[in-house]
Amino acid sequence: MALVSISEAARLTGKSRKTIHTYVTSGKVTKVTDTQGRPKIDTSELIRVFGDIKVTDSKQKSQCNFSQDVTPKIVTPAVTENHQIEILKKEVEMLRELLAEKDKRNDDLKHALMLIESKLPKTPEPAPEPQPEKVTPTVTETVTPVATKKNWMFWKN
């Protein structure tokens, strides 16, 4: 196929020049040099990596899409919609089965919990703890406070 410059490759693929350079440095796109030493990219490489490319002729201003597909794909909308409907019906049925299994498991767990609770001995109400009697101290002597010298009062005698 034809060799194009990096700017032209960016225009054809709709990507930026920086993206094309990144693909070249990472090895996703192969770069070749022409006879004058300028970097070029083969359009087959662009189609391989990016799929369809847009070619515009400056005189005609029309877009042509190149594709890698050799044979055209003919898909009728009715067949596709019917297929999607069947897939969705199967998915709904599968989800209903999963929901039924989950409900059954929850019921089994509730039943097991009730069996466990019924086998536990009844715990009696805790008896109130006896409160100690309050004792009032009786004063038999009079105590006179003694003035003590604090350690930070070292200058006082």
C-alpha cells in the first residue's frame, strides 16, 4: 500500500500526531523511512491497528472507508433483535433461578436460627446486686492540721 507521513496518518485515523508517535515508539505501528530519510507509515499498518481509515480527495471532498473485511457482513435487523431477545429471556430466567435459590437459603438459615434459639436455656433475669450499707464515720478525736514545708519552699525555715 501507500506510504504516508505521520501527520497524514494522524489525519487518516482521526488520532493526534502524539498518539501516532506513541504507537510507533511502543512498537504497535511500524515506521519506515523513504528514500529521502523521512519517516513514513504504511497505510496497511494503519488499517491493521486502527481499523477503517478515512481518505478524502481534495477535489471531490468525499469520504471513502477502507476496511480489512473481504466479504461484507449482511445482518438483518430482525434476526439480531430476535437473538438479543432470546439472550435476554435466558438471562432473566437465570436471574429468577438465582433469586429462588437465595430465598430458599435465607429461609433455611431463619429456620436454623429458630431451632438454635429454641434449644437455648432460658436465662433468668439477673438478681439485683446487694448494695453495701452506707457507713457514716464517727469523729472521736480532733485532728489539728500540721503545717508542712513544701519542697519548693526551700528558702523558708
